[in-house]
Amino acid sequence: MTPSNPPLAAPRRTLEPTHPCIRCGREGVPADAGLCEFCNPLELAQPSATQMHGIAAVGIIVFIVVLAVAGRAALSGTGPFQGRVSGVTEVADGLAVTISVVNEGTKAAATTCRITETTPRAGSSSQVVQAPLVPAGSSIEFTTVVTRFGTALIPLTADCQTP
């Protein structure tokens, strides 16, 4: 009998890292290339990963700038707003506060007003209320119910913000 030699194991192949084609999405593009052989048949110089990420970053920055300009254009001419409490009455749920708001801007806009105690105490709270649309260069008066101050009459102040 002849001793049998065990069969030799097939050599392991190391697979090259691949990714999808950046243009068509076909799998199997080598890691050092960006496009597959169908999208780049002449094997022209391909964009590097840094170039591709740079283009994406520039696009994001341009989009943010466009949003900032559009936001600025939408909000320009609104306010400043002046708010004051013109009356406080007791109601079952809390206090009915009448607020007078003046829009000193050139566009009609709504605003928020923070209602606080005129002389704040330790642990005193505040409540934010939404004012209705205030025409440009004019004032409105509206009444809202606030519940954070209880039901006893106290002097209150309104501070209205520019959006």
C-alpha cells in the first residue's frame, strides 16, 4: 500500500474591495475607480473620492445659503413689536389678559408675547402667548387667558418678540 497524500487545499483568493458605480449603480467597480467599464469605456481619468465629496459639500453649502437668503427676505420688514398689558381680569381658569401690540415694521406679521409678573418673585413663572396678525405700522389689542399665575389679580407685563 502506498500512503495516500491528503489533497492540497485550493489557494485562497483575496477579493478586491469593490463598490457600486457612482453613475449607474452597477456593482463590482474596483475601489480605485469611480465608474464602471460601461460608464467609462475609454478609461478616462475618473473623479477621486475627495472631488465627489467636495462637490456634495459645495452643494449643501449653496443650499444653506439659498435658504438663509430666502428666510431673510421672508422676515425682513417685520417688527420690532412693542407689547403692553392693558388689562387683567379674573376668570374661572386663570386670568384674562388684554394685550396691546404695536408693529413698527413695514410688513404685517404675527408675534409671540411673554407674559410675566411686573415684579417677579422667587420661583415666579411666565407664559408665552401667540398674538394674531398685526398689520404693518399699526396696533391691535387682543385678550387671552393665562393659567400660570393663578386666579388672583396681579400686575403683569408683556414682552413681544420679533420673529
